[in-house]
Amino acid sequence: MFKAALLETIDAERQDLISLLQSLTRADSSNPPGDTIAAACVVSTFLASRDVPATLIAPKSDAPNVTSTFPAVSQSPAHSRSSSLHQLDGYSPSRVDSPFADSGISTPNPGPRLIMNGHIDAFPISEAERSQWTHDPWSADIENNRLYGRGVVDMKAGTAATIAAYTYIFAHRHLLNGTAVLEAVSDEETGGRWGSKYLLNDDDRKETWTGDVNLNAEPTGLQSIRFGEKGTLRITFTVKAKGAHGAYTHLSEGAIRIATRLITELVKLEDFTNFEVDPEVRRYLDRQEVRDTIDEIMGPGAADNILKPTVNVGTISGGTKVNTIPGDCKFEVDIRLPIGLVAKTILGKIDATLKDFPGASYEVQEAASNPPNSCPFDHAVTRAIANNAEHILGRKPIAIPSLGATDAKHWRYKGIPAYSFGLSPEGMAGIDESVDLDEYINLVKILTLTAWDFLTGPE
């Protein structure tokens, strides 16, 4: 069978695929500051080595996005190598055009367009953290079949697997009934303004980058497929009160004590359940196997949090000296909104609460706040992932929502199904972040076969 031959090819090229991941991990793409040129060089060079053309889109000069796609099967030309970013030190153009630019080919494949998206930036690491690692976080050292490095979990292993899968699909594009699009993007860790959001909303080929369905390999755990995410509502609260000497508590309660009372009231938002959830989604999330998968991956109790708002007080500051009554206090709250709950509803509850706190006000951090989002939990892509994962791993992954956020939300906001399937999130952004290399190779296989099944016709 052809799929068996694909798997044999992936096994034969195991070392090449590991080398890709090592090179990508060694490219420091901490965000902030967000410079991903070195990481983009790795992607560009790997694609060039496989004769896969690429388009570089850089609305911000040090945060390029490496993209690739191919035209209709019947018009596919001989392909030349893409330009390497190594030839573009200090480059500033917003775009380096694909070799297809002068081919006269502009008609897209009439079949479905699968977006294969992954980000190349990573969380930063402090010097204090770095000193605690047993392997240098930019070394990509391998020990006991685990590859170590900052960002390898979130999500350089997933992005490398996505890039590799795309090259296998590209090599057999003449057999497909649809088109794949590769997007190795920057700026995911700080919201996507220069990455996925730019491609979807501002680039002059945004229809190409939008596609019909999105597949990315964020760290979900190979036991799950993610079909939705909780929303974020981030708020800065300010409490004002009369300041005084610390011994004169009869004159003022103080801003910090008022703030603690307010925080106690805000936490009660977690008990709010009067919002609409699609009955089919609610029934699905009540299934025991779904709840068990959620708790297995995200920790005991996560299943209970999926359909309820949660409140985290992330920062608090106030006062100037221990023996004074503080006149002001600020704190930041991160409220996660389940599928079906809109920010306006929660803000209305907060407004009502603040009537009892005349010295308190708030400001929504609009840039960091996003609505909850979801798409059908049963889809051709989720079935393809599940069937191929069962074949490779012996276990079918379950579709579940995520507690955290990814770039997939930007597609869902446009009504386009978007699914995440990747390695374990364990160790993400932590000391000695690492991935198992057998799992990484299995991910390459599952993503490749999933894209193949989706683009070769009906199930």
C-alpha cells in the first residue's frame, strides 16, 4: 500500500528528521524579543534541500513567516529550489516570492485546501532558569532518546513534524485531490500580530493562507485532538482608598484589604453557570471517556473546569511601606471563558460587584483578551487523525477542548475548522524541557497520513 511506503520512507529518514528538530531547537527564537530569522533560516534551508519552494512573508523584518503551497495538479511545473534565508542577512523585504511567481500559475487546486500551521518562536528563558538546566537550553542535546531544548515542546517538535509532513505531501502532490499550505509562523507567543493574524487578515494572499481547514501540532498529548479553546478575559483592577499611618486603621481600611475583599468576590464568578452551551457539545463533554482524557492530559479536575469560568489573580501590588495604610492597590486577573460564555456577560457581573466597592475600577486588556472558540468535534480531519493514530500508536485519541490558547483560534473566529494534535505538553516552558524522539517520529507519521487521507478524497 502507498501509505505503508510513506511510513517506510519516514523511518528511513529518521536521522534527517531529528537533525531538522535539532537545528530548529538550536535557533534561539525567544519571544520576546521575537527575532525568528535564525529559525526561519532552518525551515527555509530544509525545504530547499527537498526542492520545496517557499515564500517568505515578513511584515516585521525580524519576524519572517515561511510559507509554501503548490498549484493545481494538472498544471504543476518542475520546481526549483527556494531561496535560503542564509543569503538574506539583514534582509528587509516584506516578501521573497515563490518560484511559482513567474510560472503563470495562479489557479488554486479545486479540491480542499489544508493549512498546516506551526509557530517557530518560543518562550524566553531567564539566566536564573538557564543555570538550572542539566543541558544547555539551546544545545538540542540528546540523552536517553530525549531531545532537550527551550521551545522543543511548545512547539518546535510539532512545527518540525508539520514541516516534514508537508514535504512528504508535496513530493506526491500529483496524486492529491486537494492542496496543502505550509505556514511556519512567527509571533504566536505574543498574540500573532506579525504571524498567523497577519497572514489571515492583512497579507494580499490571505485567501490562500486561510484555507478550508487548519491542522497544527501544538502540544496536546497524543491521546487527544483539540477542537476548541477557552477564551481569555484579562483585566487590570485599581483600588483607591484613604492612606494613613499604619496605627490609624480606624481612619481607613486601606486599598490592599479592600482589594482582597474584591478578589474574594471575583473568585465567586467560577460558580456562574447561567450561559448557553450547545447541548450536543455538553453531552459530548459529559462522556466518561472524554472527561478521563481531559484529566489524564491536563491533570485531575481539568474536566470540571472545561465548562466553567476560572479566575486567576496573576499579579498584585500596592503600598509603599509596612507601617502605612496603602492608598492604592493594583492587581491583574486572568479569567478563562468556557465555550458559550461571552465576555460581556462576565463584565456585567463585575460591574454589579463593583457597586459595593466605590473605590475600585478596572480596565480590560483588550489585546490579551479573546473569545472562546470551537469547531465540530467530529470532522474528516479528526477522524483521519484518530484512525492513523490508532494504527501507529494502538490508541485512538479523543477530541477535547483546550484550557489554553493557540493560533488555531484565529481560524475558528473565521468559521474555519481548526484542529491541534501534537506531543505531550509535559515540561512545556519548564526546566529541562524535552521530547521523546520516538513520539516525535510517530507524530510525523500521523500528520503525514492525516494530510494524505484528507487530500486524496472521501473517507
